[in-house]
Amino acid sequence: MVVETTGLTKRYRDVLAVDELTLRVTPGEIYALLGLNGAGKTTTIRMLLGMIRPTGGTVSLFGTPVRPDARAVWSRVGYLVESPSAYPELTVTENLAVAARLHGLRGRAAVDDAIGRLGLDGYATRRARTLSLGNAQRLGLAKALLHRPELLVLDEPANGLDPAGVAEIRALLHDLAHRDGRTVLLSSHILTEVARLADRIGVLDRGRLVWEGATGELTAHARPRLHVTTHDLTAAAAAAALRAAGYRPEPAGNELLLTGDRAVAHPDVVAVVLVESGCPPTRLAIERDDLETCFLRLVTP
């Protein structure tokens, strides 16, 4: 097991930030932690990396308990937590050279490779303080990848990147895991990206793991709904006619939403009800919830 926690807990006085969290992340897997702001994602990652001490529970990487002096473990881990750090007056190349030296790497090969992989070739001689948010994020990711770690722990890795940059990072992380066998643990609020990238997802809510499973299992929770649109002048009458017929229409903007097998399986019957009531539909469409809707359903009381 690459990452393993049991009953991991962190309390700040009266605030329970992480509540008995148990995780298992296997080699070569991309595991994503999803949660609203304040759900405990960053606190969890900081405990995994030994940056803060848990109040309770255990955490281990590669079967070794996390401790500040576990040098053999930290040489196998790359990370980017919250905002990337860099020496502002040093160039991109100089920042990476310092990081390489700290990892005991000699020569320029590792630095040049990291610059190329993160698309920083055109910024190699730029001082870190002059970088945009997106390129500063690229530099942080380059530092995390510099020593070719077996485990990457990334907190919001696509932060500040434009759509093209997000796609590049997605492809990079996919290749690292599925081609090179590296393990990736990340947190992200970009749910569509998580759906495209992660193998498994854990949903955190107020410090607790409220759902965990394969990404496809979360999207399978998407409920089909029948979207009904009528003329504005007949919308109220259409809703009344559907209620009289035993449906439970929910208003959503200029639409009515119908859930349940009866409506979704037989939209033709719904159409007949509306036509006979003098409210013919202008649109009937069956759609499924997106990933964000599924996620919010899990964490919203």
C-alpha cells in the first residue's frame, strides 16, 4: 500500500477538521479527494506529509509510519501543497537547480527534463517573482517531479492554469500513473477534470469521508430526469396538470423537472398529459445529473 491511514483525526480546539479518516491508495493509482472549502482536504494532505501532527489515528507511506526523520520515505515523495513556493529573485532554472541539489541530483539533466515536461522552456531565465500564477504553478509542479518520485501528493494541481494548461497537466499525470506506474494523490475542486483523470474518488464533508469509490460509480449515481419545457403562458397550468396526473414536477428556471422511472421511462405519456390539458410541450429531453450535482447531493444535508 502506498498511502494508508486509519482513524486519522485532527482537531483544532473546538474545530474537528478531520474526523477518523481511513484511506487506502494503491500503486499506480490516481486518487482524488473532493470536498467543499473547509472539508478537510488540505489538512489531510498536510498530515500525510508530516507537516502537522494528527490528534489521533495513524498514517503511513509505503508501509512506513510518517515521521519527520523518515528520509527514505521522503526521497520517494513529491508534493505541491496550497500555493507553490520559490525563491523570488532566482530564475526558474536556478530554483530547480537548488531543488535538485537538495535531492542530491547532479548535472542539468533532471532540471532540463522538468522544464521540458512542464512547458517552462520559454521561462527558464525568468525570475520567479515575474511569473504568472499559472507558470508559478508549473514551477511548483516541476519541483515536485524533479527527482522522479514514486508518489505525487498535489493540492489543487491545476490552480491558475488556463484550459490548455489544465489539459496538459491532466495528460502528464495520466502518463505518470498509467504508463510509468507512479501513484498520484490529489485534491481538486475542478470536478470535470477529476472525472476525466482519477481512478478513484473520496468525498470529504466536514472532515469525514462520506463516499468513496471508482469515478464511474460516482457518475453512475447521476439520476436521470425528464426536462419539460412549455410556453411561458402555460407553465403554471402544465405543472398543475402533471401534479393531477400523479407526477411531482420541480420548477427549474423555465423548465419543469420530473424524476422517477414513470416519467423517465415514458416521456410519451407525459406529452399526452400535457397535450390533453392544453399545454403542449415545446421540449422533452432526458438528461442525467453531472458530476458536480452528484457531488453536491452527497455533501448537502
